[in-house]
Amino acid sequence: MLLAAEQRHRSRLCVGLDPEPSRLPGRWRGDPAHLYDFCAAIVDATADLVIAYKPQIAYFAAHGAEGQLERLMAHIRVTAPDVPIILDAKRGDIGSTAEQYAKEAFERYGADAVTLSPFMGFDSVEPYLRYHGKGVFLLCRTSNPGGDDLQARRLADVPGEPRLYEHIAALAQGPWNRNGQMGLVVGATYPQEIERVRAIAPTVPLLIPGVGAQGGDAATTVRAGWRGDAQGRTTGPVVVNSSRAILYASGDDGFAVAARAEAQRTRAALWL
Amino acid sequence: MLLAAEQRHRSRLCVGLDPEPSRLPGRWRGDPAHLYDFCAAIVDATADLVIAYKPQIAYFAAHGAEGQLERLMAHIRVTAPDVPIILDAKRGDIGSTAEQYAKEAFERYGADAVTLSPFMGFDSVEPYLRYHGKGVFLLCRTSNPGGDDLQARRLADVPGEPRLYEHIAALAQGPWNRNGQMGLVVGATYPQEIERVRAIAPTVPLLIPGVGAQGGDAATTVRAGWRGDAQGRTTGPVVVNSSRAILYASGDDGFAVAARAEAQRTRAALWL
């Protein structure tokens, strides 16, 4: 689904749907009742430009707006039926609880993929893999200041003393990756680390947040993470996320037009 | 709040509220519309026996039952005003998203504490600490089969080559623990590891799931994790969680009476 959307829309751009009430445009500003209206308008303005959408559940949950998220998921499905939806939830729990979260993501919200934390190990991921045709993106290397705190530590008891994030990349490419359902989340701030993850995990999709408002450079990010064969066919896909730079390209009633223009610019910058 | 509840109820028992529709008693079986009714009855039957309640958000989110969780939180507050409520959510995200999750846990649901994953580092935890008087329990050592996958790895570039979970315990006792707001989640299956965490983090509250249905022994768990001074006053608290053994002590209309009896047994076993 990801590869088809990439080719059809000639895009590696994922639009992150992280709506903050205080940043909604015009009359909607400050009113969480308009999270759906805002995001739906962004989807309408960008549906032909993206490889994926990534709604962030926290922005809805903080306001008791799960119903608006359900409507948004349905709206994306109708408006852009060929575009995968990655629910950004970063869940991480065991056994029966993981089953509940998988049900939430895949059945209640109808997501195509979900972001997960690998911290609790393989059996915290496995319940999601039972949904055939659905994907998971494991947190691997995040580019926030605290990303180093644990992820950059070297592991003394794993051959080669990889860093924790490198070990996760190896697990996701190999033993944990049943049926090709697994991708990795790697921040855009450190292109060398994207390259390192790609060397360890040559074929898994990389979800790369941090281009745009967070400062990562688009072309550098794609060169570090995307891989193709001699015919230019994608063998190692990247899904490069931009949220705030697109959502808040304009704070007034022209926000959707401005969002489309910014999405076009970012899409072009990512299509080398 | 935790220490006051421990002394008032002479209890180290936390009742986990993880309601599965398929395990609800009698006429409610299979109907997610009765998650609140079931949990509220469990609370009514155990309010004088516990040090804390721990609702697990996934069991509500899977069924679109956030409204029932809101009602349950309010019901606990009224029924057991002196009992802290730990929202088990295992969130882990950065900056502005963490702020949204903190708002969800502390403002929307009114929890006293929330469980978090430390994987993304300190700045993924810090937004929660801005809520003074609220607590966070960081995942440290989980006793599921995959808990070893990452948590048990030795860190080559930290002095002493601690295991990842030992490093997290040190962070939670020291540099990350502003205003004494931090606790740790440590599974009950391996008492030696509880002892190890307690040696590294002598004063933080330990939230210990896995007694009861998951098989951990009550007395062994308390000996490994609880610490007191010469007068028997608690200096290193434990919050020992049991969910299924209490919730599903009986599958018929006598479930609340059976839950109370099981909670009394477990509370006694934990009060050495």
C-alpha cells in the first residue's frame, strides 16, 4: 500500500495530523470541537500529494475528542482510499493489554499501521502482527534531546556492541519481522544515524519525523534513508513526516491553500 | 498520598481495573457497555482494602469507552478520596505530544499518577513532572517473556556496565527525580531483580504487577521491594498490583463479594 501510494502520488511526504486547539485558524482558534473540521480540510487539500497520513492520537485524547478522530479516519479513507493511515500512538504493553490496543488501532480506528515502543520486547509487539495486512513502526532512534539517554547506549552483551537503536533496527529487519509488517521510526535530525539504520535494515520502511518545523533537511533525509534498485524502483522506502510546517502554514482562513502549497514544496524537495 | 493510604488501610495492595467484556459476570458478559458498572462495583467492594487503584486505559479505549473511564475515575474519587489512582497508560512521546498526554491523564481523567515508558528519554517525561503533586511510574523491568529483549542488556558505555533496567532505576532515583514525583514499574516474577532495583533506588515507590494471576508470590515480593526504618515506618514503598485474580474471583453475580474476599487474602499476604 505504501509503495503504491508512493508511485501514484510521486511522494514520500507524510502529513502528520497533530491539531492543537490554540493553533487552529481563524474562528476555530482555541476550540477543540473543530479538530475534525481542521484536519479534514487539511486532508482535502493534500490527498493527492502524500504517501501517508499520520494522525497523532494524543491531540484528540487530551480533549476527549476520540469521536472526532474516528470521523477523521473515516474521512481519510473516503477521500484518499489508496493512502495508508499510520496511527501515531507509541503504545507499548504486554499480552492481553497489547491486544486491546491493537483492537483500538486496527478495529476501532481502522488504521493501516501503528507506531509502537519496543521497550517491553517482542511479545509486546506480536499481538499487532496477528492482524495480517497491518503494519507496525517501532520507535528506533528519536531525535529529541533525550533520545540519547537510552537509545544511544552501547550494548555490552550483544555481538559487535551495537547501540540500542542499532540493535532494534536489526531485530526489526530480522527476527521480529514476520510477514514484512515492520517499519522503524528514525528522526531526521541526524542523517548519519538514518544511514546507519538503513545499513542494518535495508528493506523496512522508515518513518522519519522531523522535517519542516523540527529542522531536518528534506533532501539529506531522503539520501540517507531511501533505497532503490538500478531501475529506480523503491527497495527501502521512506515516509517523511511533516506536521506543523504544513498544518500551520497560515493561521487564517486561507490555511488549506497555504497547507497545500507547503505540502507541494515539501513533496518536491523529497522527490529527488 | 501513597504512604497515607498504606497506613490508613494497612495495605500494599493495588487493584488493577482491566475489565475484559468477555470476562464480565452474569448478564453483563460480552457487553462493553458495562465496563463502568463492573469496575465501580469492584471499587465499592474494596475501597477500604487498597493502597491504590490502577485502571488500564487500553481496556476502555478498545471499545470507545473513554466516557466510562471518566465516570470510573470520578467514582473512585468519591468512594475512596484518600486512595491514589494510577492511570496505566505507558505513554512515551516527546515535547508537545507529551504535554497532550499529560493533559489527558491529569486534567481529563484526574489521575494522581501515570505509567510511562522511558524509551524516549528525560524530555519525554519532563512535561508530566510540571504537574506538581502528580506522580509518574517509569517502566523499568517488566516480567513478560520479552522483558529481557532490551531491558536486560548490559550498557557498555555507562560506568559499571549496568543492565538497561538498572540504569533506568538509577536515573529515577537520582537525576530524573524532581520533587520526589518518580516511581518505577518492576514485575513480580523475579524477586532478585526487585531487590536489585531497590538497592539502586532505595526510596522511590515500586509499582509491582504480577502477583496473583501472573504468578508472583506475595510475601517474597514484599520482602524484595519494601523497605522501612527501625520503627517500621515505610521508607521504600511498594504498590503490589493484582488484577485478574480479584476482578474475576467469581464469574457470577457474587463477583463483588468474591473480589472482596480475594482482595482481603492478598492484602493480608502482602502485610508482613
